[in-house]
Amino acid sequence: MARIAEEVINKIKSDISLVRLAESQGFKLVKQGKDYAVCCPFHEEKTPSCIISPESNLFNCFGCGAGGSVIDWVMKTQSVSFRFACEMLQKDLGVIAENSTSARIKNTKTKLAAPLSADADSQTA
């Protein structure tokens, strides 16, 4: 299996919002200054001790010491490997690897040809 290109990993870490990801997983985030606090999903607690910083797009739990990037969050919350977490996030980002030897970042949006010509109304069947 080919290695995931460093530029793909960096794109995932910078372009996928950890705040939005945590919210989409059902976590209730509480604004605290410029950061957000959430009850840590990695240990039992009643008071939020996990801080998510939108500025750095990183998380850190002061209760259990867990921390990291959006990839680490997915690895820990979904109990998956680094590679699988990257693949899950790539799908959300619309990033695809072009081939197994050199991965490049590319949008999945493609421009489709117009189904009808400009004078389609005047044409007869």
C-alpha cells in the first residue's frame, strides 16, 4: 500500500475544521474566549476539560492528556488507524490520490459538457 503524501496530510490538517468535525459527531462545544471546551470523549468527566483551538486546529485535554490534530481526533473517536482516518477525512475534503506512487491533491468537481447545444430549442427530432 502506498504511503499518503505529506501534502495530502497537511491539506487535511489545515482544511478540515476540528470544531465543525466535533459538532458533526454530536459533541456540545462551549465557547471559552477564542477556543471551545468540550467534555473529553476519551475519558469520563462531567466538566469540559478538552479544549479545541480553531486558530491552530488542534485539541488538548487537560484531564487525560489526549491531544493532536483533526486526524488524531478521528483516530481516537472512531478507533481507526492513521491511514483509515486520513482516507475518511479525504472523502470529506474531496481529496483523491491520483496514483499509488505520487499522490496529488485534486478537487473531485469536474466540469461536465452541456447536454444540449445552444440552439437545441430550434432543432427537431
